[in-house]
Amino acid sequence: MDGSDDEDDVPQLSAHALAALQDFYTEQQQRESLISGPAYDKFEVGAVEEDWQLSQFWYSDETAQSLAKEAIEASGKNGRIACVSAPSVYQKLKGLVGDDVTVSLLEYDRRFSVYGDEFIFYDYNNPLDLPGRLQQHSFDIVLADPPYLSEECLHKTAETIHYLTKGKILLCTGAVMEDVVTQILGLKMCKFIPKHNRSLANEFRCFANYEIGLDAASQIPGVL
């Protein structure tokens, strides 16, 4: 026998299954690259590529740096900072903070699990499905960037924010969400304008419930 009959009996993967398998191997290679690469590469903005299907658009390097510094200043000595769906800010924070500052990343994309215990899997659809180590009102500031410009997404993300923060909130989202942000979270639009590596169709803005230091250097007409 030439083996052709045996070969016909071997199960064949569908195109969908093959694509899923390729995605798995690609993700695994990226994780291994992050783990084995230099520390500064591991936390570089863009070290993990954007996934548009997850509505991921990374901040520009300058914006991520500015927001990270703002969070550090707002958190104070021995501060605790939570980044909710804002991995590029988390990455910048890791290059700035010392051992006295605690930083946690709540994120749906499991590729960021390469960051170890500081990564917490987070699905905004289950806003309070959080590990027990994230105690209520345990973060000095919560910096959040809801993945979708929808009232539902903001409502659910707000539940997480209210649970985690001691008081200070810094939120980045589309300007079109201003009224909803004010209604749900009581935040005011800031002068500072965040930028992304790619141009977005919607104007993006920052909102906060305290006077952010970034506004001192930002002058936007019509914003008091």
C-alpha cells in the first residue's frame, strides 16, 4: 500500500481553524519575544501591536508619557494607580515609577499578561468581576479609557472606576461623550488633548474630577 488511504483518513482542519491556530502561534511568539527582550522594549508603547477588532488605538509616546506623569503626581507618595483599558499609559508608568508606587493594568487583551501579577483580566461587560486583591476604594487615582464610545460601555466602566478609586478619576474618551461623562461620573472636560499614533475619526478629550496639572500648559479656546 502507498499510504494514500491512510492519509485520506487523517482529519483536516478547516480554514477557520487553521487561521485560529496561526493567530495562537503568532500571539505566543509575541509573548515570548516580550518576555525575552530587554526591559525597555517590554514596556515600550507599541511593543504589543494594536488590535483594531478590540478597538485598540495606542496613545502617542508624548501623550502616554504626559498621562503617566499626571497619574504619578495625582497619586502622591506611595501612590496606587489603576489603568483601566489604558495599556500604553501603564507601559509608560513602568518606566517612571519606583518601588514606592503600585500600578495595576485592568485589560481585556490577554497578550498583556506578560506583565505578570500587575495584569488583571478585565471585561467591561462584567464590571465588578474583579479579583479579591483589588479591594474597594484602594487606588489613589483611576485612569480609564473605555474601549467603545457608547453609553453602555461608559456606564459599566464607571462601575469599575467607582469601585476602585478613593476619589480621583482621569478619563479619556471621545468628545461626543461629554454630556454622558458629566451625567454618569460628574467629570469636567480638561484643556489637555490626548493624541494617538493613528488619526481617529472622533475628537478625543480628557475628563477629570480634579484640577489636573497638564491643564497648566494647555490653552484651548472656549474651555475654562
